[in-house]
Amino acid sequence: MSEQDTFQEQLPLTEATFFILLSLTSGRKHGYVIMKDVERLSDGRVALSTGTLYGALGRLLDHGWIERVEEDQTSGRPRKAYVLSDLGQSLVSAETERLKMLLNAAQGRLLRGEA
């Protein structure tokens, strides 16, 4: 089975998962920063609670789509941040391509005025 076939089994991603992965494409982030970035990226449509975010991050870690990294202690305890794994990068790219194909099909149909 090819890597592309493996990705197809994982698609479509939920909107929250897609935006979390998309948020991490720009680099390492802490949970709170991910929550705010997801809200901004989705124009406010996806507002994650702390519990929802950390549940999703746990699943993404289990799948190997993200990795947890500890940063230097600033307040006496380690702060955890998350980065996109190579697998996660490939997956978010595959989902982006899938969404582009859907959009192109819809735009083609709407521009031609077909029912």
C-alpha cells in the first residue's frame, strides 16, 4: 500500500483536526497559541475549548501526526509545545489537495450554471 493510499484512509479530516495541523505548519506552538491560531484561521468558526484541544492533541500524538517537545522552564515547570511530524505535514498537504479538488469541481459546476 502506498503512502498516498494510507493518507486517503485518514481523509477527510475533521475541521478541528485540519486547523490544528494547519496551525502547526508554521512551527512549534503551545496549546493556548494553537487554540487562538485555529480560531483565527477558521474566521471564528472553530473555537476549541481546552478539553477539546488537549483531547485532539492526544489523538494526533497517538497517530504520530504531531510530536510533543519540552521547552526550557521559565516558571519552574516545563512547558510543552507541539510540532508537526513529517507524517502530519504529508497528511495536511494531502487534505489540502483533496479540498482543492472539491472546490474546483464545485466552482466548475457553478460557473457553468449546471444543476
